[in-house]
Amino acid sequence: MLKILITAVLLTTAITVLAQVKSFQFEGVKRKYLVYLPASYQSNTNHTFPLVFNFHGGGMSMAEQMLYTKMNETADKHNFIVVYPSGIKQDWNVGFEMSYHKGTNDISFVKAILDSLKHEYRIDDKAVFATGLSRGGFFCHRLAAEMPDDFAAIASIGGPLPDSVKHFHQTDKKVSVMQVHGTADEVVKYEGKTDAYESALATYSYWVTRYGLEGQRENKKYFNSNKKDSTSVTIQEVSNEKVSVSLITVQNGGHTWPGGVAYNIGYPLGNTTRDIDINEIMWRFFSKNRKH
């Protein structure tokens, strides 16, 4: 879905300096991921660290996702580890355009990465989170449905609830969910797509209903700090003492990472809002929704 133009020199420098490339054989295929440790990791040898999985969009690489989202900077600021997995053919099995059960076994791939990271690094088991863009965002919903024992919260950017995840979702265990979407997204429609995925609002409603939060008071916030970017942002959230569900709507926003770099040249991705920094908002959401 999404391809970002970044020079080979920049990519090489970023991979070498900022993150470690890991690889292993998984179901007969060499799979890769990038791991970034915050600057505080080496100096705080007695501490465990939260872990954030960051999944690239369709057609993107793990390195492009790392550079585009600038999450390493957020990791340094808030002291968490980031892992950027690489999908086969730069894709994730989200249940449409690929068989949910017979397609790529990405759920087990994530489990294998998580097991490896827990052995190699000091991971806080109660603070494992996932975010992703587009296909990576769709996949986060699958993780919430199928790996609730491992993940405490997810934040999907431009990837609402896939129909297949809704169909096969059986567990009553809860994972906090944040959905972020632009109303002018021409790649993944805010209004949803028949036989593929729900609308952003229906995604929000699904998780609210699934978790029995309908009777809770909904908090709403509005942001329009940058009057020049033609966007505004509404955040609505419902929560109780155990779980939260949030919808962040970017009015006139495109298929982009809010507050991120506007790599839009040559691609119809639309507006990147400057009204919020989604990394900061996401981290606050993750921090308050650790596992109990």
C-alpha cells in the first residue's frame, strides 16, 4: 500500500547506528527484524523495559517504518525498547487479500520474536505493546484478538478492524485499543470497505461493545494547534479500571503518521497533521494501560 522514498545511504546509516538487525529461520524462511534499545538500557542494568512492536505498512520495509515513524526518538525519551519486524513480501496476514488461516503464519512469527527478545533483553512482561501503519495497523487488531495474554495495548494507524478478525475473534480477554484514522484517507477508507474492513467508527464501537464499556462516560478532546495544515483532530475515549478504547479522528488527514515526516512526494497519501504527535499520545495510552 505504501512505499516511502529514502536514500540507500540514509537507510544504511540508520540501520547500522540506530538499531540491530536480527534474523532467524522460521518455518523454512529467513525472517528479519530490527531492535532498538534506548540510551538508558545499558546504564539501568537492574530495570526491565517496556517493549513496543512497530509494524510497517504494505510495501514498506522495517527500516523505512523505523525512519518514518521516528519512534526511536520517543523510545529514548520514555525508556522503552522498539522492535520493527519484517513481513514476507513486505506484507502481513490480516485476513483479506490472503487466507486468514492458510496464509503467512505471522502470529507465530511474532510469538517467536517475543520469546527471543525476552531471553535476550530485560523485558517488562506487563508492558508489551504494538503499533503499525496500514497493513501493520490491521495486523495489530489481529494481535489484540489472538495474543491477549502477551499484549497489553495496541495502536493502529490507518488500519481499522479487518472483517476476518471480527469473524474469528473468540476470546473474552481484553487488550486496550487505539484506532487512528484520517477522514481523507484514500488508501484505507475511513468509511470502511465491504468484505475487507470496518470503518474507523465501527472499529471503535466494536471494541467498546466487546469490552462492555457502553455505559462508561466518553471523554472527548479537540486539537487544532496548527492552523496552516488544514487538519484538526478529535480524540474520543472510553475506559474503566481494566481497559481503554480510543478513536483518534484526523479531519482532512490522509494515510499518514500524525506528526510524522510528510514523505508524500509522488504518492497520494494526503495531509500529515501537525496538531498532534501520535508517538507521544500513543505512549501515554500505552503507559496507562499496562497489564494488571
